[in-house]
Amino acid sequence: MLERAGSAIVMEQTHFTPDRVAAEIARLAAAPEKLTEMAAAARGQGILDGADRLADLVMRMVELGAQA
């Protein structure tokens, strides 16, 4: 999902070597505009306040349980 959105790089396990990872990091470091695009694409895929929403839901459930 994230790769299709342009916000992640997926690497097959067989290609996941220190040299390959270093090359990908160097490629991205040389293209800060690509990192900016990837970050924007990632933000578009998630719920930015998801952790807060989940915590609120859990707390409401705890409160309901305490009232029962």
C-alpha cells in the first residue's frame, strides 16, 4: 500500500543487503525532493491522529467497564 502510494521502498529479502540499503540511503539523500514527496505521500495514507483516537477509544471502554 505505501509503496503504491509512493511513500515507501520495498526490497525483496534477497536484495536486502548492507550494500543495497546503503545505496538506497545515498540515492535518497542525494534527492531531498524525493524524500519530501515520499513524506507527503505517507501523510496521505494514514490517520495522523490515529494513536490519539485509539487511546480515547480505549479510555472510553475502560470508563464504560467501570460503570457496569
